[in-house]
Amino acid sequence: MGNVFAAGSPPSPPPPPPPPLLPVPPGFGGPPPPVSALGAPPTTPRPTENGGDPLPNPGAFEECHRRCKELFPVQMEGVKLTVNKGLSNHFQVNHTVALSTLGESNYHFGATYVGTKQLSPTEAFPVLVGDMDNSGSLNAQVIHQLTTRLRSKVAFQTQQAKFVNWQVDGEYRGADFTAAVTLGNPDILVGS
């Protein structure tokens, strides 16, 4: 007498595992590295992640937490009306009126210019952004890609026609790193 399952067809292979919900970062997907006795490092060379390919550039520091910040809405009390108008392929203006019962009501006028030096479908330089409110305060930024690896940014802030803050940034993008230098409120005459 034999087993009923022995006479049947061979068992089918197990189904493939479901796809992961989130992408697995490099270095976390394979089997764990071998552990040798007494905590000594393993003697066999460890294979490199991604088959020896170098890690990609992580991007600018400002971009690290941008996705998280976009998830949280800006809280306000009252009504806000924003009107955007593109005047050409490179120039856009916007008007924003905010009416509030708790805080001050205000008006903002903004202008954006995007240059003709296009590096990719989503990036063109120089970029000039300005925003002025009804009290005369101005926020302005100039961003320019000097070379394929070197980017600069200058930001100004005034309050009622007085300079409050200005900042100069320089960013260098290497093959697998990004280095940035920032000068805040530099005063050449006083030496600060």
C-alpha cells in the first residue's frame, strides 16, 4: 500500500513573495552578513551593494525634508485668495489676499522669472522669485546654475525698506555627495 500523495504529481513550487510595500534601501535587502566567533570580522570579503555600483548623489540638504514638510498644511484662520497669472513662458505673477479676524489681513504681490538655460525638463536657470507685502517688506531669491556641478543662491529680506537679512549659498554636486557653503548676513566692511 502506498501513500496517496506519492502517486500524484510533484508538489508545485511555492508562490512568489508579494512585492514590498516600500522600496528596500541599498544594503538592507540581502541576507545578513556572516558572523564569526568572538565578534571577529568575517574573513570572506563582503560583496558590495548593488553589484559594485557607487551610491547615487543624495541631493541638496534642503531637499531632505521637503516631502515631509509638504505633508503638513499651513494653518490659518480666515479666508485666503490667490490668483496666479502666467504672462509668458518665463514670467509669472501672483496676487494673494488674506483676510483674518484674529491676525492682520494682508496682500502679497509675487513675481517669478525662469530663465532659458534649461538643464532638464524640470530645471531651468536663472530663477528669480520675489514677494512683496502691503507693508513694503520684500523677500527675494536668485538661483543660478553656474556649471553642471556648481549652483548658487542669493536671498534678500527687507522690512519696511530696511535690509534685515541676506544670505549667499554655494553648492557643489559630486558623483556621490553634495557639499554646500552658506554665508548669512556677511558684512565685509565690519569684518563679520
